Amino acid sequence: MLAVLTQAIDYRDECDALYALLADVDAAQWSRPTQFKRWTLDDVLGHLHMFDYAARLTIESPQAFASFWDSISQSLASGRTMAEYARVWLRGCTGHELLQRWHEFSRQVADQYSGLDPAQRVKWAGPDMSVRSCISARQMEAWAHGQAAFDLLGRVRVEHDRIRNIAIMGVNTFGWTFANRGRVVPSKKPYVRLQSPSGAWWTWNDADERNCVEGSVVEFCQVVTQTRNIADTSLRMSGEVAHEWMSLAQCFAGPPVAPPAPGSRFKQ
């Protein structure tokens, strides 16, 4: 019997935290633009819900997932944005109705993933990935897009050590950040030393004070998910490679995306 996939539980808890933030938001707030592409809270939840749906499709039917992704790709190729496609897909579901729909569905996805083999491969928009990576990516998106909601509402999120899953994605996509931009991937990865919300220090790669990134795991995750510019954090970097990585870091799939400009993402 397989053990419960802890990353699925972490994903559920991440969604619960975002739900708690938005549960009492008044109607006027839902259409306010956030600092992320001027998406509204409706756009944020619509995007999360649509890709939760994709995450369930890929474990139930790779063919159905491929068809769903093709429809998104064709829409984007025609000039429609991701947010515009999601609005059409949602068929007018907005506000608290969307909040309840997304939250209930996210819990169903977490339950489905919790009993799967972590190493099972599933289809996605880019290369295939493991079930563990897929549900970790859902947590990363809920956390990253949730940042826009916390910022808009002027709230500071209470962080937990489940953020380690997002940090792992950030560390593991070091090479992707360079390769995705057509750059040569540096031969030596920086040493990463980050302090967790509970106060513990987490480390990755060989210790090297001349090539390292050090500081808050929350700020590291903000940089790799591009919710903050590196200049707006207190992360410490040593070495050319570490500085270059943090100036471009991108832990999510898709074409290269420039980090937000300094000072453009902040708690309002």
C-alpha cells in the first residue's frame, strides 16, 4: 500500500490558506486589478481552477488532457490571452461562486493525488513529469498567484514549512532558467542556503561561499516564481553565476518571462 503523498496534503493546505484570505472579500474587490498583468482576483482563481482541471485530466486520461491543452494552445495562438481563455472556459462563473467551485475542486484533486505513486509519469504542457512534481507545481501556482491576492488586499501571508516543495522546484530549475533562454547552463550550481519559516536552515548543492544564494526561503521562492524582483529582497548572492541566476530565475514552464521590475510588486 502506498503512503499518502505529502505534497498533495501540502497543496490542499496551500489552497485552504488562499481560500481563508478570500472568503470574506466583498464584491467590489473581485474586479480590482492586481500587480500581476492586471489580473483580477477572478482571473487568478479562474487560472488556478482551469489548471487544477488539467491536473485531474492528466491522471485520468492523457488523451483528454492533450485535447484540452490543444484547445488552450490554439486559443493563445489566435491572440487570446490565458486570462481571456479562462473567462470563456468558466462561462461567467465569478466571485464567491468561483471561489467555492475552485476550493472544492482543489480538495478533490488533492485527494486524488494523495493516493498515487509519486514516481508515476503524467503528461503536461512541457515535458512529462512525475505525479509528485505535478502536484508540487499546483502548490507553487496557488502560492505564487496567491501572492498577488495577498498584496492587493494588503495582507502578509503566514508561511509554513510546506514552502520547501516550492524551494525544491526553484533549485531544480536552475538549468532550465538558462537553457530556456538559449544560454549555456553553468557547469557548477550555486550553493543554496535558506532559512525556513520554522527557523531551520535548508541547503542544496555543494557548499561554496564564493558561489551561493543565502537568505529567506520565502524571498527565494518569491524570486523563482517571479512575484518579486531580486532587488526587492534581502537575499545574499556571491559569484557571477548566482547573481545571473537570481536575476532571471523562472521555476515555471513556458517561454522565457522577465521578472517583475524592481518595486513593481509589493504589499498594498
